[in-house]
Amino acid sequence: MLTVYGSMQCPKTVKILGGCREEGIEIEYRDISDSLKHLWEFVVIRDGEEALAAAKKNRRLGIPCVIFENGAMFDGGEEPFDFAAVMRRIRENI
């Protein structure tokens, strides 16, 4: 199962969640806007993972953060945002 940390206030998060739903990809969504627990989990992950270092360096929050079952992860909101590429990466790794 795919885990996505994000916020419904983030258009990229909303787009990725919609894409996963349309493709029938099972996800566990953790909204950092609605839960301090999820926000804290995400901050600990972001601050400790090399895969999210660029987001932190560029003063981006790093959401949506997509985490695969094997622990691999990526910043789904990287600029420039390419929805098709994000969904392809998700499909290739689930």
C-alpha cells in the first residue's frame, strides 16, 4: 500500500490523490493539516530522509510525500510539477 502525506489545501496533493483513486491504487492518506500526529510524523520523515533533502533546501514543505511499501519515497510536488511523470513513478513502484 502507498502512503501519501499531504494536505487538501495543496493542489498537487489533491491531484495525486485523485489520480490514484481513478487508477484504483490503494493509498493511506495522512493529512498534515488535520492531524498534528500526521504533521509530526511527516516532519520527522522529511528531516531524516535524503530523498526529501531538496525540498527542505529549497524551503519547500515537501508535500505531497509519496512513500512505497518498501520504504522508498519521493517528493511528489517537485517543481516543475509533472502529474503524468508522478503517476508513472507511482505505477512503476507499487
